[in-house]
Amino acid sequence: MVLLTASVSMQAQKALTVKENNGTVTNFAVSSIRKITFYSGNMQILSSTSMKQYVLADLQYAAFIKQLFSVSAENVSLAATAGSTDSVTVTSS
């Protein structure tokens, strides 16, 4: 028998998601955004932790989204017991 346990935290939050043409996705928590400036074909985002500049032509989109939940696994443990069969059953609690 294999037992997998994990602590999962879930929370709702709003974010500004920016996707660049090269596929890079950056999320800014709305609560941390201090200022968004558009100038000369550029966008600058000033947050409480960083400043990021983008060339608008290099962006696929920038959109405000409501992220319903985020999952982070902490304190993950795995316990296994040897049995007489070759199969393994995984359960989560």
C-alpha cells in the first residue's frame, strides 16, 4: 500500500496576466500593482516588488483575471509497504 499525503492551500486572488509572443507568462497580483504606464508603444508595470517593461508589439495579451485558486503542496510524504503483488495503489487524504 502506498499512502501519499499533502497539505494544500487554496485562495482566490485577482491578477494581471501578461503573455509575451515568445510564450513567457507573468502574473502580477492586483493588490501589489502600484502603477501601470503606457508610453511610446510600451507598457511599464510597477509593483510592490518589481518594475517590468514590455514592448506592446511583443505581447500576445495583457488581461485582468480572477484566479479561482492556487495550489501549493507542502509537507508531502510518501509511505509504502511491500506486499505480495506487483501492483501499487495510491490514495490521497
